[in-house]
Amino acid sequence: MTSTTPSTSTDIDREQVKEIVCEILEIDADEVTETSLFKEDHGADSLLAIEILAALERNLHVTIDQAELSRMVNLQGVYAVVGEASNA
């Protein structure tokens, strides 16, 4: 019996995603964890969230619906959204 993990974020370059997020938030990579919240822990506002979404689309060549912004509150959420967009 083989266990499979959902392909939502397995096919993406997590380091590249993290670099994009950190660049937009103007923080060092070691300051952000997969679960730290962009708004509460790193001072991001809705404009920065839109910038993150646009940069991800531009750099990773994916299309992300703005409705997904509500899920993109931390790296885990971003990985999931980007993974789904990559597999679409």
C-alpha cells in the first residue's frame, strides 16, 4: 500500500516562493516560518498581499484568483494556492 500526499504544493519550488514573499515583505528568510502570519507577525497589509500574488504570478507563470488572497495568510497557505494554480 502506497500513501500519497496531495499534489497541492509538492510540485512547486518552495524556496523560490519564500524568496518572493520575503522580498515583498522586506524581511529575511529566517524571520518567516511556514505558519507565521504575514499581517500579524510581519506587518503586511492588503496591498502587500496583492503584490505577493502578482509577483508569484509573474515569476512562477501561474494565474491565481484574487479570491485566494484570504488563504494566503502564511507560507503554508501560499504554498497550497501556488501548488493548486500550478496543477490547474
